[in-house]
Amino acid sequence: MKEIQAFIRTNKVNATKEALANAGFPAFLARKCLGRGKQMEGSAAVRLVMETGDLPISTEGETLTEIMRLIPKRFFSLVVEDDRAALAVKTIIEVNQTGNPGDGRIFVAPIQETYSVRKGKSGL
């Protein structure tokens, strides 16, 4: 089994939920979170702020307004069978890919064991 962890834009939550359900992944966890990527490292915008102290304005409202600002994101987590992990990742990418910085990040990790709290047994 694999755990798929995805950090996505807040405006893509509903579309992501719908796409995952339509692809056969109705069970997942979604949480609000704050974070930032590394796309700003070494950029011209960072150099400009360091030299002038002025914060550039972004039409996206996410990447350039403040250098170390934490951006609201959504965290999705779902556990799937090994042979369905690629489909889950593909589904998330198709819904969330805009080609702009801040589209998100997906991590895939192996799951060694699972337990049902209600049944007290191993396995799904």
C-alpha cells in the first residue's frame, strides 16, 4: 500500500475532491495548512526586496507579496493499493496543474501496516 500526500491550492479543493471520488478514491483526509515552497530562492524578486526593501505585488497573490509569508494551502492524504497509486497521483496532477509556481507538491510513501480501531484487526 502507498500513502499519497498532496499539498494543493485552496481554490482547487472542491475539484480535487470530486476528481478523486470519480476516479474511485472516495476516502481521504483533507486539512487546512500553511506553507511555502522554495521557488523564490535566488529569484529576481528576492534580490529586489533585499536591495530595495520593497515588496513586489503579485497578481496571483501567493508568491511575491511577502518574502517569508506562509501561504494557505490544503493537505490531502489518501492510502491506496500499490497498483492504484499512479492513478491517484495522475488525478491530483490533472486537476491542480496550472503551470504556475505554487501548484503544489505530491509525496508517495510506503505503508507498512494498517489497523482498524473499531475492529482491532490488521488490514483494511
